[in-house]
Amino acid sequence: MRTRTLLLAVTLTTGLLTALPATTATAAPSGLAGDFNGDGHRDLAIAAPLATVGGKTGAGYVAVVYGTASGPDTTRRQIISQATDGIPGVPESSDHFGDRLTTGDLDDDGYTDLIVGVHAERIGSTDESGVLTVVWGGASGLRTATDLTAPLPDSRNELGWSVAAGDFDGDGVTDLAAANNAHPEVSVFQGPVSRTGKATALLPLYVHSETGISTDQLVAGDVTGDEAAELLVMGQQETSGGFRTRSVLYKGSADGLRPGGTLAGGYAAVVADVDKDGHGDIVTGNFMEKSTAEPNGGLGGAVTVTYGAPGGLSTRTPVRITQDTTGVPGTAEKNDRFGWSLSAGDTDGDGYADIAVGAAYEVIGSARQAGTVTVLRGSAAGLTGSGARSFSQDTTGVPGAVEAYDSFGHAVRLTDATGDGRAELVASAAGENTGDGAVWLLKSTTSGITATGSTSFGAATLGGPSADAWFGDVLAG
């Protein structure tokens, strides 16, 4: 049985880890995306979904590090799990709380909320599972939480397998899309969502249940430039030759999401304006080797850019980038898994979105699966290899040492926490210390991301369980 109470503590066992400065009573929240406490600095959520909580292996938790003018500050943090007072539910083995995250202002109060798709949560004594837990932002940070209770879809099937937030109907309020595991069904909850857990309605999502494409990943962003977000549904479709990765774009409109075309399949994606033409471009990552089933893969993986236009997908030929593309550091090698993770942000303040690409299985020296992160630059001509930079634990200035199976670049996040107009790089190595995990913070300059002054930390720094936690599996904010 899942319960709802006020969040009185924000750690696993001992209450508030650090007093968090609240915005003043007279100050309005920033309204900045990713700012949980409304102070004008973006914050960072870090999942540790395999952590043992309350003696339950794999129960999982989410650590939150709050942003400051100097960047994310590990002394200003919270640990949130189902053992935290006020978070619905109780820790159970293999719940993996935190392995599906997104953020958005669901109740339209100016503070960003954290949405956790607890897809493995069993519903009572039924065979169904899947709960959407919203941890509400406020002047003191993330302090209360509610499960989304209505309206709910007829079938759960691990509801929350993937989650994405965006204003899909263009009314100025954030909506929430949630997928079921390996099924075509996608539910779109219309905002605002009340703090009692009730959404305004379920928005129509035309056709997708009839496509036969499984829903593995949801990604939101404004491709058309009309301020209504589009929804990218990534999955696999069965064909006469077997399963094949496919992606379908649905265009936002006042009366729901409508089909907007198919494009490069993959396993990661982000929507960002890499050529600064006012339309979001869709960058997909396919870390698989190129094959009939994976036509958008490449030697060691590939990233494909499908450009946006007022009507949706541009007629411009998509651009494919690998580690063999001119200007991209390194060499494309089998099983590098370039494109394993993606994030977008303007790292140098020139107005073009840049893309961070994780290659979590990159071999460095004799160390297998050590991992790297490459930052590709946006430009008037689009995403390019020119000026690209690559970082690993072998890079001068980056803390740590290269070790096999660290998987540096397992998750990446470009985010401007400092508020200087340039995105810093957050990168995780979920396999660090044999699965404990760790996160790195790399600063930005007018010439882009730099290793100078970079720092790292693990779960223990934030006061959370660290053993086999897979800390850094997911980054959001």
C-alpha cells in the first residue's frame, strides 16, 4: 500500500542533510527550467537505482545537488528515496527508484518538479506495476511528493518505463508523457497537475498504438518552433527481416499529438537548435554497429542529426557523425558505443547548441570499457566535428585514473548551473569502483568545456549509500 504524507526529511535515515537556503518570501521563483528551489540556478538530480535502501537491494534513490553561482554545490544536497518521509511507497528489492527521471513544472508554480517513473513498483496485489511519483519543487527545494493518481490509463504495463515533460498542447503549462515497457502505449497527462495527484486530462496521442513500434524512450522538444513541444517516440518495429530500431515524431497541437514523420532510430536522443535557425533539431544516438537491424549505427556507434523545420522534419539530408568524422577526436572502433548517452547545451555562449556524446565502452590503453565523452559543436552549418573535444579520466586535469569497466560517459548532462550563459558538463561513470559510481563536473569557458578545475564526487560525499549503487546511472535537471 502506497501512502502520502508531508516530506519532513530528505535523507534515507537521519533527516535533512544540509539546510537549503530558501528564496525570500517576496521573491518570485526564477521559472528557470531545472531550478527546483527557484533561486535562479539550475540544480542536478543523480540517480543511484541499484543502491540498497532499508536493507532492500536495488531499491534505489535520487541524490539532488543544488546549483550556485559557482556551479553545483555538493554541500547543498538531498537524498530522496521511498524511505524518505513524505515520499510515497516503501523500499522494495528491485524497485530501482530513480532509473527513470525527467523534470518540468507540472503544477505551474514557477518551480521545477522532479518526476520519477517507478516502473517496477507493484500495484497492490495485481500483476500490474508502474507509478509516477512527482516530487514538488519549492522555495526550500524538493520537499513534498505525490503519486499521479488520475486520470490513469486502463493498462499499466510498467507505466513510467520512460518519461518526458513538455508543453505538448501549447497552452503554456507543462504536460507529462509516460510510456509502458516494450508496448506501443504512451499516456500524455495534461498539465497542470495538482498536488493531490490529479492531471487536467489525458491528451490524445494519435495513431502510435497502431504503429507496432515498441516504446523504449521518450524525448520532448520544440522542433517546429511554434512553442508547442513535439514528442519523439523511440523503439523497435517488427519487420519481415526481424526487429529494427525506429523513431516516430509526434507534433504538438492544441488538440493533442499528431504524427509528424519517422526518422533515425537509436537508443538516446535530444532536441536542440544546433544551427540557431529557431527550430529544434533531433540528435539521435545509436551505439550499435551498423547492420540491417541497426541501419543508423556505425563502426563504434554513430550520432545522427535530423534537422527541424516549421512543418516538423526538414527535407535537409540528415547528417551522421562518428569518431571517424573529420575533427572528432579518436578513431571509430568496434564496440566503442559512441552515442550511448547524449545531452545538449551551449558550452561557449555563442548561441548554438552543442552536443555531449558519451562513448561508455571506449577502450583506453588496455582498459576495456573505460569510456570517454566528446563535445560536438553547433554552428550555422549545423552540428560538426570541427572544434570537437574529448574527455576521459586520462585527460589532464580530470580527477581519477583510467580503469576497466568504469564506463565514463555512461550519462552526460550539459547544464548552466552558474547562470553565466555557458553550459558546464556533468558526466558520470556508473561503473566506477566496481559499480559504486561517481560524477564529474567540468567547467565551461568562452571556448567551450575545459578540464581545468574539474572535480568529481561519489555517493558517499552526499551521504548516500555507495556500495554497488550505480550512482550516476541517470542525470536530470
